Amino acid sequence: ENLLNITNLKTEVEGKEILKGLNLKINEGEIHVIMGPNGAGKSTLANTLMNHPKYNVVSGNIIFQGEEINDLKTDERAKRGLFLSFQYPEEISGITVENFLKSAKKSSGGSVLKHLKFDLDLKKNMKELKMDTSYAKRYLNVGFSGGEKKKNEILQMLTLEPKLAILDETDSGLDVDAVRTVSSGIKMFSNENNAVLIITHNTKILENLKPDYVHILVDGKIVKTGNGSLAREIEEKGYEDYKKTL
Ligand code: ADP
Ligand code: MG
Ligand code: MG
């Protein structure tokens, strides 16, 4: 059984069909990459998987761990182990990074009863991500630089330990060092029991990760699937060849 099995998914946003029959299977232990031109529907796929209210499934199925989740609410999906890192993380004044993570962990079913362990893990993960541990006491993303916001998303992923982490352009707008740090955070997270779906425009983030599959998404469909070399080919040649086949 696949961890995630998406069949013939059609999604509309504001009355417009964006995903036009998308198929995707992800198994435990795998790292998948989705690349594609702007406006292809990459974020729409990510948002549909979390059931963002603006994105409506018209037809098709989303099966997660053997269960059809088409009608599940966002928090119910999170509880089952789906996680989305946003392209544009929000600033939330009034809640600290630490308290946000604690309550997110609790509501996703994790136990934070062992506070000492939570605190230790948090410190350890922040150090790995080269984040100043004083940020734990700061309001969520408020006054954070672009890079710090993205690292904070990776920190959430490491804390929540989802079954499937979807990262929507977590590496965009980051300097080379921050990309490397984000990349090693993903490497730290990835294991035999979980999976990662990385949406990106850059191969830099993939250098130290070994993606099992690279998918090209054009006009609401996956038009090609390959391995790591497909990502390098796209970086060199762009998407023109794939657009022509439409
Ligand atoms: P990508 O992430 O591949 O660049 P998106 O999934 O963000 O593409 O967008 C695909 C199409 O859907 C675009 O034409 C975009 O304008 C439209 N779209 C996406 N989200 C919304 C939204 N919330 N409201 C209106 N249109 C949207
Ligand atoms: Mg996008
Ligand atoms: Mg919906």
C-alpha cells in the first residue's frame, strides 16, 4: 500500500480548473521532487492536499495510508501525519515559536508531557538548523528574515515528525548557506517511515539529498517522471520541450 496515492485529481480554484487529472504515488522512505513553470499548479497541489478552503476537489481521489481523505478537514489531515511548509510563512504576533510548536505537537497527536525532552529536542533541532535558540521565545516569524522564516518551517517539520512533509519552495529566496541548512534539515528528517515532497525551482537543495523521483508538472498534470538527472536537465534546458507536448 502506498503512503499517498492520488488518482486523476481535478481541482478548481475560484471557479477555474487548475489540476487537470493529476496522478501521484508516494511510498514510505521516498523523497519526491516536483518542478514546473510558474502557475502550473504546484502550490495548488500542496494546498489541495491540506484542504485549504479555496481549493476544491472536483473529481479524483486522495488516499493517505489507505484512507480516502478527500473530505477531511485540515486539522484532521495534520493529525494523520500530513504537513505543509508554506511558500510564504505567516507572522503571528502573540504566540512564541516554542508555544506554537508545543500546541501544534499536541494537536497533531504527539505527547508533550515529557517537557524536558521537548525542550531538549527543540534546542538540538535549532542548533542543527543554525538558529539562535533565543528565537524560541520570540513571536512566530515576527521580524524574522526570509531565511529565518524558512528555517522555522523546517523546525516545525522536525518537531511534528509528520508521515509526509510537503515543502513548497522552502528554498526560494535563500542564500546558499541557508539552502544548505534547509537541505540538511530535510536529510535529518527523512527516514524509512516517512516521505518528503519537495516543490522547488532549484537543484541546489537536492545536492545532498537523493531524490527517488523527480516529476515535471505542467498545466495541472504530471507530464514526466524521472530521477535526479531530470532535475539537472530542467535546470539546463527549462520547460519548453514539455510545454510543446501539450
Ligand atoms: P505554481 O505554484 O505552480 O506556480 P499555483 O498553484 O500557485 O502555481 O497557481 C496555479 C494557477 O491557479 C494560477 O493561474 C493561479 O493564478 C491560480 N491560483 C492559485 N491559487 C489561487 C487563489 N488562491 N486564488 C485565485 N487563483 C489562484
Ligand atoms: Mg507555487
Ligand atoms: Mg476544500
